[in-house]
Amino acid sequence: MAKIQLNGKKISIKPNFSISDLLKKYNLHNKKVAIEHNGKIITNNDYRKKILKNKDKLEIVHFIGGG
Amino acid sequence: MKKDFLKIAHKKLNSRLIVGTGKYKSFSETAKAVKASGAEMVTVAVRRVNILDKKKPILTDYLNPKKIIYLPNTAGCFNSDEALRTLRLAREMGGWKLVKLEVLGDKKTLFPNMIETIKSTKILFKEGFKVMVYCSDDPILAKKLEDNGASAIMPLASPIGSGLGLQNKINLSLIIKQSKVPVIVDAGIGTASDASIAMELGCDGVLINSAIANAQKPILMARAFKDAVISGRNSFLAGRMIKNYFASPSSPTKGII
């Protein structure tokens, strides 16, 4: 088990959990989102490779209504 | 008649009305208003996904980014770093290079911080972004933005969401006259006639959000703005008559009985 911070909230994830796995867990794998991992933007191609570690900070953003 | 396009960076738009997608009661109302406005480009904000509610509808379910141009903005950013972070994420989401930069300077007026805005424009331009820039109505600063690579200049008419209309037509006119890139009047427009006046001044387009979303009937107001922008543009192209201090009869005076 690892504890990470996702969009400001602490969550627990299974060991060997990738960003790709996380997106599936939250039903976001087919959505237009962008991801920042410990302050760095992760490109789509690296979602599978990036395994989440304890204390990682993740931001998942999308488009919302705005002026 | 030659087709009248609004060309921003590489995009050619038929409609000179750009609409914001904030403040609506529902996504369905947003989509209906956008449709009624005839806009081909909408502004959108970048925010955290709500991870607690997986089934909550999202904007892209209602406005297809393949059919309408999404213009990601940096609303809520108060310095260059925040704005750059937001737009780099927006680009990652699907190759959005055409973006709207706004770096705010004050929570009460939401006036732009022009020093941070110019700094950000410079960096974004170097990174290959096409930047449309929300700015104050100071012609010197507007010129600075253009010199630093802005793809469009977006001076405010009055504070964001205020509905106070065009408060400084002279400055807007000066910016319009000097700019070689499109000038889009952004922020403060309150009602359809304000948009017509802005277009008659010769600006290339207007960006409207609150005036439509906060109207009693937003969808009808969206249609009103569509017509107002077309009217104002045609009026500008037609060239208004010269003002006279005295009357000039509209009917012939010859043959009066």
C-alpha cells in the first residue's frame, strides 16, 4: 500500500499502481485530462510506465466552464 | 461581397463572437446558449477533476471539442507561474496551442497584472503557444503585448462580470487603430448593444460570458448577441454617415404643395 495525494486529497493505492491504473479507477481513462506528477507534467505515453510511490503528489485536471 | 473572416493565429472563424462557458445553471443551458450564439470558439477553464464523484457530468459531454474550438484560459491565476502551469497542462490535454492568457492583479476589480501578463506572453510565445491576451485598455501596454508575440489583444471594456459596458471608447479605438493582430473586446460588456458599439469601433470580435449567462433568458440573449455582433460589424464596414449639427430633410423639398 502506498499513500499518495490526489487533487489535494490523501488516498491509498495498491502496490505497483501506475497512473494508467489510477485513471481507470476513477473512470478517467477515456476523458480529456492532463496530469501533473510531483510538479511535472506527464505525457500520455508515460501513464503506464509511471508507477506511483508513497507521498507522491498528483494533480488531474480537465476543462470546466469558464469565461 | 468578400467573405468576412476573423483570423486568429491559424484559425479562421466565421463568427466574431466568442463566448465564455462559465456561470450557467447547467451544462445543457451552456450548450444551448453556445448554439444560439453561433460562436465557433468558447473559453474554458482548467480545474481539478472531482475525484469523489465519478459520474458527475462534464463539459466535454455537452460541448464537443472536435466541433467547437476550446480556448483554454488562465482565469484565477494571479502570477506568471500559475498561468504558465495552467496553459502547459491545457496543451497536454490535447494539443491546445491557441490559448487565452489572463493574469489577474486584484481580487476586487480582476484587473490584469500587466507586468506578469507581458512576462508570461513572452515565455508562452517562445514555447510555441498562440496567445490571446486579456489586458488593460492602455494602448502602450497593448503594443508591448503585440511586440512580445501576442496573437490577439483582448482589452477589457470594464471589470470582468460587471456588465458596465464600454467605459473608455477612446482607448479601445486607439488600440484598434494601432494593432496589427486582432483586437477582441473582452470583459464588462453588459448587453447586446454594447457589443454592437464595440464592433462599430472596429474591433475584430467580442468575448461575452456574464452578459449571456446572467441574463433572465440566457438563450435568447445569446441570439441577441449573435445579431448585435453581425450588425455592429456590418455597420463598421458600411461606414457611418458624418454627424451634422443641423437637420437635413429626408424628403425632397422640391415639389412641396
